[in-house]
Amino acid sequence: MDTVREYIDENYQKDISLDEISMMVNISPYYFSKLFKQGTGENFIEYLTRTRMRQACTCLQNPDYSIKQICAMVGYSDPNYFSRIFKKYEGVNPSEYRERMENGTGKA
């Protein structure tokens, strides 16, 4: 599982699928999913999304990047979907998060 986590951490911006990862480690998607959850405490999509959200938070601290650019940088093609997922994880949308960071009020 360490190899898989490293792969996700290094390639989160790509379109990574459960099928692709399970083929990489040469086991069925179902069995991989089960092992991944046992090893990490969360399923594959949760881990990938959390990795992407952590990176988005880091990117949002740089005002040189637009929200749309950050969306693409962390592996999402739809800015509206990215904003919804971000709000679910962080409690505020990306613009609000950035504004709070700029104002020094920290996280939501």
C-alpha cells in the first residue's frame, strides 16, 4: 500500500482510477479496494480526494494562481465540481478559503 500511496501522492493531478491502480499492483479492483481501506482507513476515492484537497489548500495560498488553474492543477476538469468538493472538505468554497488565508484568519 505504501507504493500505491506514493503513486497517488505524486500523480494526484492525473485522472487516476481504481482500475488503473489495481492493474498496477496486479490484483482485482474489488480486492485492491478492500486492502486499501484496511491499510489506510479510507477508500481509494476518499484518499485521492483528500490528497487533492490538501494540495488545493496549498495552491490557494499563492495568489498567482486562479481558482480555475488550481482546479486543473489538482486533477479536476470542472471548476464547479471542484468547488463543491472543496467546500465539502474545507467548509468554505475555494474563494472564501483564499480570502480567509489572505486576511490571516486561517482555516474556516
